[in-house]
Amino acid sequence: MYDYDLLVVGSANADLVIGVERRPGAGETVLGSDLAVHPGGKGANQAVAAARLGARTALLARVGSDEHGRLLLDSLREAGADTVGVLVGGAPTGVALITVDPSGDNSIVVSPGANGRLTPSDVRAAASLFHASRVVSTQLEIPLESVVEVVRSLAPDSRFVLNPSPPRPLPSEVLAACDPLIVNEHEAKVILGDSAQVSDEPEDWARLLLAKGPRSVVVTLGGEGALVASSAGVTRVPSVKVEAVDTTGAGDAFTAALAWRLGTGEPLAEAAAYAARVGAATVTKEGAQVSFPTAAEVAAL
């Protein structure tokens, strides 16, 4: 019996958000809205999103011993996520500088801070969390060597989910463990490199990614839903049409929901369809963690 439906290993950031009429060009200054500070980071976002949906969730991460770190811990606990794996100290809490334009699209620059100090030894020290978790999810806002150690620490029957963001080339050991590898259009093109130029069709990207070794692949397509690919073939999953206010955190909410539903035994396409609904609900509100829906809010869409 697993103690956790989902263990998230990853980043925890303070999101510093400013609304802008348009993004500045090189050497240009634009005026923006008042600064808003929200708990964020892909790891903490996934943990909060899953916990809010009702999943038994734990986070393995590192934050600073500072105000931003306390903000993150409070948000995780309020959502119901277990913070036993959140390490404190070693560097300031990571920070993400986010601009959001009127259409809801965002641009993000991340200062890793304490996230860069989540080491392979930290991962090994959390062995009990891995053996207590049905699904393990991570991203690339922590050191790649720590992601490799996550793969090596997996319990024999657990499932590994990776969103390679920010994208970079991945070792075959990591790719082979992914079930699924979850990418958006930009991440898919970075990982595929020159082979992405073969086609403009997401279905072809999914097949090419699958050929690199993952057990399954999901390509998210924003308002167009997602694609799922496995040895059974490629399936398109529709999304729910909503008016987007802020896309910050939508991909994290999608990944968390997908990972949780896969852990319950739901087939990949069905889990992705549910995750697309979670992502759609997320973009209807401003902010990252504060915008993540409950299961009841998803059902109401």
C-alpha cells in the first residue's frame, strides 16, 4: 500500500508577476502593473495542483530560510501537500520573474537559488519517500544529475513522469524511464533538435519523441488539447474551450493531474483528457497555485 499517490521532486519558487501591455524589446522599458508575489515553481506547483484535486501528495524540494520559503511552505500545507521532504537552507529561495500580457500569455526568467542545491545526495536521503509513492514526477528546474538520481531511486512498481522544462538534451537512462514524457511544442522541438524540422505536425513530433526511448509521450497543445502516443498509436485529446486570463502554471496543473490519474490506473488518453480539463480551469484565473482548481471545479466545467 502506497502512502502517497504522487511524489513530486522539483523546484519551488516565488513568482514575481507584472502585467504588461506588451513585452519590451531589446533596450526598451515598458510600464507594468503593481508587482504581485505568488508561490510557484514547477515542483511546488505540481504538488499543490495534485493535492487540491484530492491526491495524497508529497514534495521533495529545497527552499531558502527566508520569507519566500515560508510563503511556499504555507501554500503547500494549505493545499494539503506533505512538506516532510522540503529541505530548508543552503541558498535563497528560487525566484521567477514573470510578465503577463493582455492575452494571458507569459514570459518567465528563473533564478534557481535553492533549487540548484537540491543534490543527488538529497534525493538518495529521501529513499523512504520514493518507496512510499505510486507515481513520481519531476521537471528540469533542478540539476539534471538530481533528475538522474530520481530515476535510479524509483521503487520497482512506481511510475515516472517527466516534464523536461526548461528543455535540454536528456540522457537515455532518463528517457527510457518516462511514462510519459510530457512536452509542449517548444520543448518537443528542443529535444528533437534537427529532426523536428522533418514535419510541422505534432503527431509526427510525438512519434519521433517516442522513438527516442520513452514508454509513452504526451504533447500539450494549449487550447487545442493534447496528443498521447504509445506503442498503441497516437491519439488526439480535445480540450475545453474557456476564456484564458493567465496561462501561468497551466502546464504544471496538467502534468500533476495526469500523473495522479495514471496512478489510479486510468488509461493514458483518459488521464490526459481529465488533465486538459484541469489545465483549462487553471487558465481562467490569475496566478499559478492560487488558480489551481478543486476536483469539484473541474467537474463543473
